[in-house]
Amino acid sequence: MYKVTMILYFIVSYLVGAIPFGKIISYLVGRVNIQEIGSGNIGATNVARVLGLKWGLLTLIADIGKGALMVKIANYIFNDVIIVSCIAVIVVFGHCYPVYLKFRGGKGVATACGAFLFIDMKAVLFSVLIFVVVMIITRIVSLSSIMAVLNFPILTSIIESEKILVYSTLLVALIIVIKHRENINRLMRGEEKRFSFRKKI
């Protein structure tokens, strides 16, 4: 029964992680397909650029929330660091590769932040600090995200003793960096846009 519960929770975690809040909010608020506007990404940054900061923040909170919710419930049900770490990876994977959108999802940064918040809060907070500092200096969201994500496994290895947590953060970092490959190419060409609060529609 325990194994069945675990497998079912893995599936539910993926399906919840795959909920495209950015796409849903953009359609409800502006009757637009966020995947066809701006960068085409369903994440908070593109929503903020297209519809304004308020709706971008709502998307951010929703994406963080789904990761935090699934991990918090998993902690209560299983109370096992290995299972909970797997749930964190699965929910991020769901956001990045959602079945609802033919596996074309977001970048996973916000959902990862929420997913690991109740697992390694200190590492998450330090990573957020890195994001904020780089963002203030450059105003480039993708660069800030990449720097924060690359440092996350390092911070986890310093703060936490559980190897499974380090492995899970490494896997999540790899997924997120892969999702940022187009941004990395633009950064190398000096073509990545700086963030602006001006909405397009």
C-alpha cells in the first residue's frame, strides 16, 4: 500500500507541477496566449512583460506555491528525505515539461524555489539573494536565474549533510540550465533583453 501511495503521489506531483498558471492567468486576464507573445515562455517574467507586474507576481506566487504545496504534503505523508527530494525534482520537471502543453513549459526557477523551500530553506534564501544581487546589477532575469541555480547545489552541499539533497539540486539545476539554453546563446551574443515593467498589451 505504501508503494502504491508513493507512485500515485509521484504522478499527482507531476500533474500539479505541470499546471501552466502563467498561461491560465494570461488567458483569463488578457484573453491572450502567452506562448505566442513576448518570449513565448509561460513563466512570471513573460507574463509581467506582457500583462504587467501584478499578474507576473501572481504567476510567480502560483508557480512557487505548487512546488511548496506538493513537498509540504509529501513531508507530512512520507517523512522520508529521499522520497521528498524525488517529489521536488518531479514537480519541477512537471513545470518544465507539462503534458498539458505538449511538454513546452516554463524554466522552472520559481517552482524549484517553492519545492526546496521546506527541504533546504537556507540554501533557497541564499540563492534568492544571489538572484536579487545579479538582477540589481544587470536587470537580466535569465542571467540572475542561471547564477542562482548554479550556486544552489553548492550551497546545499555546504549547508546540508544529506547527499540525496545535493543530487536532487544538481538534477534540478541541470534541468533549469537546459531550459535556459536559448537564453545562454543570447547572453553569449550580447542580445539578451533587460527586464522592463512596461507591458506590451
